[in-house]
Amino acid sequence: MTVPSPSGPAPAVTPAVRCRSLGVSFGAVRALHHVSLDLAPGRIHALVGQNGAGKTTLAKVLAGLQAPDSGEVHIAGCKLPSGDVRAARGAGLAMVHQHFSLPPSFTVVEALELTAFRPGGRSVFRRAELRRRWQSAAAEMGGEAVLSTRIRDLPVETRQSLEIVRALATDARVVILDEPTALLTPAAIDTLFERLRRLRDDGVTVLVVLHKLREVAAVADTVSVLRDGELVLGPSEMSELSQGRLSDAIVGPASGADRTVGVEATVDGERQTLLELVGVSSRESAFEPGLRSIDLSVETREIVGIAGVEGNGQRSLVSVIAGLNAVAAGSVLLGGTEMTRAPPARRRLRGLRLVPFDRNSEGISRRAPVWLNQSALRLIGRPGRRLPLISLNQYKRQATEALDHWQVRYDSVSQPAESLSGGNVQRLILSREMAPGLEVLVAAQPTRGLDFSATNFVRRSLQRLRDSGAGVLLVSSDLDELFELSDRLLVMYGGTIVARFEAPYDRRAVGDAMTGALR
Amino acid sequence: MEQILATTLRSAAPLVLVATAGVFAFRAGIFHLGLEGLMITGAFTTVAVGEATGSVELGILAAIGVCMALSAVYWWVIGPLGANVIIAGLGLTSIGLGGTAFALGAIFDVRGSIFTDVVLPRPVRGITSGPGVIIAEQSILVWLTPLIVLAAWVVLRRSRFGLRLAAVGEYPFAARTAGVNPSIMRLQALLISGALCALGGAELSVGALHNFTENMTNGRGFIAFVAVIFGVWHPIGAALAGLFFGFADAVGIQSQINITERVPREFVLMIPFVLTIFAVWLGGLWRRRSLEAEAGYAELREPDY
């Protein structure tokens, strides 16, 4: 006599997504190893993990963009052929990519039509017909005018809406979003999460890759954790999971805690202005407004934060300070010396250092070996030496010391820099830029896309730098980071500084200034 | 004046055809510097097969086949084999120029030039004065060229195929997320490109002229490539640019006849090239904005090949 117990196994529901022992390797690197995962239909599943844990790879395998070396994927009970985007789309699975995945010169309708999977549709079209077909999509993005706008002219939020709209255009039953919050303002993140909840309520299964535990707690029903390519937790109900257990799963057993590294700046005790911009303007570029009479200064022993929605001139600002963009009016001073027209090398010799926006394309030479990337600064202007000769061995030795000091994880100093993980690339850049001689550091989005421990490491390093006497200009789109680190906070909007704040900061007031509500 | 316009059409037609070929390749993201080689191969094959069979249609079909086969080889070298696109393109040009010169000697046992009677029909003939001169004596391919350009416009700008091709050229990752195989798309674009080059070459040898001469393309493939850039890789734009270069050429030829007493011949011969440099400069100015925008996108780009 058997009575089904109420606490017994739940009735078997076909999982919306099922993967069985997926394995993917890139050369010697194991991106995924024996990952088996069942996602219940009609829920929001979060996928978390450190950088390089394999989250994006798993998402790509599910979407058919990456063929696994082993294992299989089932959507709603049907096995998918591996590495076939069309089959995945046909089975009702759509993916919203971390990096936007639409060609910049396409108009919105063209982009929608490019990815539409409507078998039997006519292959030749007229413009008006296209606009009619995608009218309903336009409503979600704020009006029909958007349909003939080029992708590159869209604000970040609209671009992401478009990615979601196009993912849903074919009645997707499973939507995968790869780090959708990375580029959004807090308000836009709320809107996005609201949208995900609506999708779930319509019965769509959502898998979202997230970085911040706060966001996981805000939106997810279940959470799964990847570490070093293996599934170490989940999917577990959020309600049954403590924050501590989750963090432990992500970071793994203590592996020699990350200590911060001491940095010695060469600035003496007296308070002085290290970097000053007076009435600086610059030409607009195609993707950012030009600067309009910017006044700002960075003094010794302070971190000045620059907040703002991306695309409001932050890139132009950093380029102008670094000497990569021409100044149309006004002047740039370093340590009181006029540097408006000085080439980048002279500015660096004067103590300016830079952590650029995009670490992979601007911060390192990707194909060059690790040691050469580390040594690059030492190659410009070595006063006091007459012969332009260098000793490779000495450079390699110095680079190795610096890399070990900054705890960069690498196999060999001769491996190409692009083979390092994101966090290690950022450590490499810091180890180079924070070398002696530093007076003022411009750090642009220094923690974007980094995992918890690497983010902490970078933030502590900036604080130590400040405490040792240097000035830091911190450009970030992460308000929490700015609030935590900045001694003063400036808000950029439309190419100029619209508001200045002192701690303690009022999140709402800063947010208003960021959206131009002050003007 | 009528003479200049007639000459313009005659020298522009091959340029426009080959420029259209270049647009297809460019939209797939390929800087096709093999246009010259394919063009001269097309010119030679048309004459050779035409002479052997007595049929100009068979000659053109053979030229299209050979050029498409060469394009497939080019695709294989730059795609699966991963060779540098520019170097492989220049190699293709060298093979075309050298190969046709060699074949001329090997097959017909002549050096330099071969005359042929097997030429394209000319729908309108016998007009010797007035505006009619413009369209008289033009080969059938000159008449068809506007239709071919229009067809290219529809395919590239008003079809799914065109959208996919543009995505492959601009941002391969976008194409992949749309379930498109960039490599196959590049092959298709190169095959179309090869067929158009064959037509351009045929117009040169058996449309405007009655012969094949070693190196008779004389840089037209490169000028066509310039027309692609100048026409911002738009099929109509490139065709207009081709027409413009044809006009420049015609002016050069005409003034050679008329004003050589007053201006040194060398200066007159320079006109097309000076105009080319000017055009490229203008095109560069026009494009600067879009290039900056693309630079801004660099960080979003995923290395795809």
C-alpha cells in the first residue's frame, strides 16, 4: 500500500532546456566540463560565476553558436543538432548577446529583417513593406521613427530593447540573456527586469547571465553557478539559498586570499593640483557629443568620480586628457604645466597614467607577449641614457617581478596577452600603469566585466593609490563603485559637466543629473 | 560632344560591370584586388572559345565558367586556407595577366594581340551623325549593363540575401547569430563577382573591340575597385563612379586627338589618374563620419576569423 507523500518528488515536467554532460575546450583551456543542467519551464533562471567560468560559452552552446566537443542539448524534449543556430531558433530558443550583435550601419528594420526566421517569406522586399511588417515591434521601442534609425545612432537602452524584440520576434519559448545589465543605468535595469518578469508570466523560460548578486536576488527564481567550467551549484531555488552559500560557490575554496598590492606614488605631502582642465571643448565624433567647456581638476590624495550614462562625452574626455584627441578650445595642464598640445608620451613622462575603456583593444597589444605589454611604458623616453639600447632579459626580468607582485596569473611571460582572462589583463594593465612616476591616474571603467574578487582588487588598488598621495580620475557607469570610491563626484551629460556632488551622495539626485533632468 | 558621350559609354560599360563585381565582394567584406586578373581572363576566354567554336555566346559562357572557377579558388585560398586577402587578390591579378599572355602564345602561337571576328551583336548600327551616334555601334552588353546594375541593386539593397551579405561584411558575428554561415556567403558573393568580371572582360575584347591584346585591361580592374570605394560600395553609387571614370577616359582619348599640339601628350594621359586620386580623396571625406562610427564600435566587435 503506497500513499504518495506530499513531500515526494514533484511530477516530472519536461524541462524547457536540458543539457547533458556538455564539454567544450579551446586548445588547452577547458571552458566547459561535464555540464548537465535542467531548466524548468516558465521561470527566470540566473547563471552566475566568475570571469572565465564558462557562462558565455554555455549560453553560446545552447544558442547553437558554438558546437560542443561532447554532450547534447534538448529543447522542450527535442534533441538539437549541435552548433546549428537555425535549429535552435526553430526550436524556440533565442539569445540576447552581451556585446550587441547587430551591424552598426543597418537600420532597425533591416536588422530585424536580417534575423527574422520566417520560412516562405518573399526574399525581395520594398522599404514601406518592411516598415509595415515591423510596426508592432517599433511600439516597444518608442515609436515608428526608430525603424529607420541606424543601429549606431541608437541609445544603449534602445539597442538592447531591439535585441530583445528581435529575440522575441519569432515566438521564442526560451530566451537567454548574456550579461544584459552591464551597460545599463539603474533605471534601465529595473525596466529590463520588469520585462523579464512579464516574459516569465507569459510562460517563457528565461536564462539570464548576471554578475551582481544584488541583481540575482532581484530577479531570479533559481540560480546556477559555474566555476572553472563546471556546474558547482543548482539550479537551486533562490528562496532556499543563503547569500553566503552562493558567494562560496562562486569563488570556491579559499585559494590564497587576494591581498591588495602597495603602490607608491611619487607625490610629496603638499596638496597640489595634478590635473586641470580649463574650458576644454572638442569636436564631436560620430558616436559621442564633443566636449563643451569642461572645467575640472584632480588634486593630490583624491579620487574624482565621473558619472554619466555612456555616450555623454566620457570617451572624448579621457581621449583629450590622454592626448589622443585634439582640443578645440581651452587647455589641459598636468602638474601646472601646459600640456594642451603635448603628445601622449610627454604627458606620460609628466606622470599621467591611463587605464583605458576597453582593456582588450586599447589597453594591451593582443598578439604581443605578456612581458612586452608589461614593459611598454619603460620603452618611452628614458632620460639619462644616451644609447637607445635595451636589454631584453632585463625587461623580461623586471616584467616578471611586476607581474608576480600584482599576482597576474600566466603560464609564460611569452604567451600572447590576449590569452589572459579579463581580470588578469586588467591586473597586467595596472601593473604597468601604476609603476613609479605616477602622479595622476585616469581609470576608465576599470572594473567593467570583472568578477567579484578582481573588482575588489582593482578598487582597493585605487584607494591605496589615493592614500599614497596620487590623484585619480575615475570614469565609471557603476554608481555603487563611484559612491564607494569617490571623494568628489562630477556628472557628465551631453558633453559637459552638469552637476558636482560631495559625499555623502544622494542616489536620486545623481541619477536625475545623469538623465539630464537638471537642465 | 556626341563622340565623347559615345566613347564614355563604351569605356564605362566594362568598368561598371567590374565595379558591380567589386561591390558584391566588398559587401561580403573582401577587398577584391583580383578584379583585374578575372577581367582579363574573361576577355581572353571569350575570344579563345569564341574563335574555337565560332559562337560568341559559348565564348561568354566559358568565360563566366572560368572566372567563377578562379573565384572559387580565390575563396578557398583566403577562406579555408586563411591567406591574406589583399596579397591573394594581387596574386590572382598576376595569374590572370601572366596566364592569358602565356595562353595567347601557347594556343594561337602569336605574341601581343589576336584579332577576332566572333564579336557581340550591336543592335543599332549605321548612324553616323546627330545624337544617335551615342547609341550606335554599342554592343549588346552596353545595353544590358543598366539592367545588370539595377538587378544588383535589388539583390544587394532589397533582398534578404543582400542584408545577410552586408551583415557578413560589416559584422560577421551578427550574421552568425542570424544563422548565416559567413564563409558560404563569401563564396556566393565571389562567384557572382567572378561572373560579372567575365562580362566586363568580354565587353572589352569582343564588345568595344575586335581583339584580345596582352594586358589590354590596363589597370581597369583597379580603377573599378576605386569606383567601388568612391561609390561607397553602393551598386548605384559604384555604377555612377564607373560612368564618371569612363567619361574621364573618354575626355582623355578625345583631347588626345584634338589638343595634342598645345598640351604634352603625357599630361593628357594623366587625366584619368589625376581624376582617380581626386575621386578617392573626395570619397574619403565623405566616408570619414561613418568610419569614426565604426571605430567606436571596435570594442563591441568579436574576433570572428
